[in-house]
Amino acid sequence: MAMRDFESRDGKMIFAGMNVEDIAKEFGTPVYVTDEQRVRENYRAVYSAFSKYMETEVHYACKANTNLAILSILRQEGAGIDAVSIGEVETCLKAGFDPSKIMYTGVFVSEEELKQVVETGVRINLDSVSEMEKLARIAPGTKVSFRITPGVGSGHGEKVITGNKGAKFGIPRDKVVETYLHALDIGLEPVGIHAHIGSGGQSVEPFVDEAEVLAELINQIDEAGIKLDFVDIGGGIGVPYKPNEDEMDLDGMASEVTDVFEQNTDVRKIIVEPGRYIVADSTVLLTACTDIKDAETKKYVGVDAGFNTLIRPAMYGSFHYIADGSKFGRACTSRYDIAGPLCESGDYLGHDRVLPEVEEGDIMVVYDAGAYGFTMASNYNSRPLPAEVLINDGKAELIRERETPEEQWRHQKVPERLQR
């Protein structure tokens, strides 16, 4: 999966069979636009890569994008879900997922949330000894798995590496066997083991290292008398955000990782939890150029999407490729910073980008915006949350209305004495 190429028709970008200017005209900007078929293709790519070698469940990490329409596409494809909060669990149930297809993995979970999760009947993957003891009190006899800290980290930046030593997630590697035995003692039934090493890794090696750690632990747990049904290797399969970036060798990863388990353990089912890989390149963010500013040392393309719309560049320093969809394929002649409308100097979508001569009204297209785009959006500066659109067979459908100002006030209450 290299970074996607899009066709140009009459100098306009075509996304999923539609002219981006037409989409922007119909639905307004900023707007997230998703290609339904791409979501399906990406899911199938992961499932077929792993299921060639081992019985496989693909649990979509829905924190990447929880739109009900997108969840429904994945439900139709047969996906399971990796949920990290009661809100995500309830959203996926609302989208029609069977509780048996949803695995909940929280971190620092409150007793109240755990009770709510138990009531939904979804599968539970425990992150700590404290959570395990809470669960044993709330629902003895529950089948569980544990998230362990493998001591291997991977990811696109410091803030998303999760599997290294001392991480806030999981059971430390040297405490794993005693934790499984303790779970048995207090009346739980351990059936699986889970790890997640980070987000956005593009090389196979860390996943193989993780698999080797997991295989060793599975055998130690087995020797202690506990047979596990499945191993869950988490997610973190990266995607290329830059034009010349290498893509993940998915088949190589699947072949090498499953090989570790098949050669060294008795476990015969693998669970994979991709989020970004399934949705990132399915979606673009369309944002209109509202202003061109020459600030002497640099030129700005001002757009109507800020870090309230897409926070990844500002928060993680992430790169998203940006094209001028109104002059698509035209020679690039100028250098710009692309900045949003927020009253913040850190509000940008891209620095130092080479583009054609951009004009006000041009539709700028931010690539690979389907993962951690809308789900991390905010109302900062009292700006409304954007609309979302789904395209299938060259037809666009609104899958989330743009927020209104009234909706931003709906939970606020002004005491009587302040209304005089």
C-alpha cells in the first residue's frame, strides 16, 4: 500500500470517482470524505494476509475512526472490534456488532466503567492486576486475556510507542506467569494473551520481536498449567504518509509472525488489531483556501480547517501530503505553509509545501485523513465539528451533519442569577 495516487480530470482531482470541487460545493468545507471501497479493500488485505497461515480474527481498532457508517461497512466485512472505552463499546453495539466480536482493552479502568463493560457481554482484555481483581469481584468466571508489556516498542513518534519497558500499558513481562496463575486463583478463566507495541510502525522486525516474546510467555503459561486459545498481537501497522515512503510488507509480516507461533507454541488462533491501516488512506480532508498571505519570509495558504479539524500535524508533528485539488497535476511553482483559522501560532496542516500558484477558493486536499482525524477533532475556538461524507459507486452520501452552534451549547446551563 504505497501512498495513493488520484486521477486528474480537467485539472481537478477525482476522489472515488467524484470531482473534489463538486463534493466541497455540495457539502461545504472542511469535510472528511471516505471511499467505501477502499475501507473494504484494506480490511480484506489484512484478513487475507494472516488467514492464509493461521485462523485469524481482524479486530478493527475503532479509536482511529468511530463513524457509525464506517463501523457498519466493517461489520458487513466480518470484522471484529478493538474497543478502549465503554463509549466505543456502545458505539459498536449501536453499529450492529455482536458483543462476542468486540474485545475491550482499557487502561486505568474505573470500577464503574468495568461494571458497564461487563453488562454489555463483550470480551475483556485486562491491563493490570488491579483491574483483574476488580473484575473477579464483579463477574467471577469471566473469560479473560491480559495485555502484557513485551519490552519491544514501535511507532511513528515518542507519544505513540506503547510496548517498551516502563510503558503505562500492560503487565510487565516478568510478572506475566504469576498474574495468570493469580487470575485462576481468584476465579477468572484466562484464555488469551495480548500485546500492542505502538502505532504506525512500517518495518516487520519489531512485530517479529514481539511475537517471539509472546511465544515464550505462552509456553511459560502453558508449563504453569494454563492453555491459551489465542494470541493477539495488537495493531500498529503503519501506512505511508509521504509519496516515496515504503509501505508495510503485510504478507511478509503475516508470514513471519504466524511462523513464530506455529513453530513454537500450541496456540492456533491469531488476532490482529489494525486501525490506521484500514481507514487512513480511505479518507481525504477537503478544506477551502480562504486567504493567501505573503509574510515576507514565507507565504501562507490560509484554509478553513485547523487543528480543531485535524490535530495530528500540530500534536505529533505528523506529515500529511497536501495537494491543490482545483489545480491537480499542474506544475508546482511556489512554496507555502498551510495554516488554519485558529488563534494559535501552532495551527498548521503542513510546512514548506511546494504547490501550484494557489488562489482563494481552491479546494486543498489533505491525504490519509481517515485515522485519528475526526475522532480527535474538537470545538476549540467554538468552531463546529466538520461534516463527514461517504462515497460509493461515484455517489456521495452525508454520514455526519456539520455541527451547529446550538449543539455546542446544548449541555450548558446558566444559573438563574446570571441571566438578569
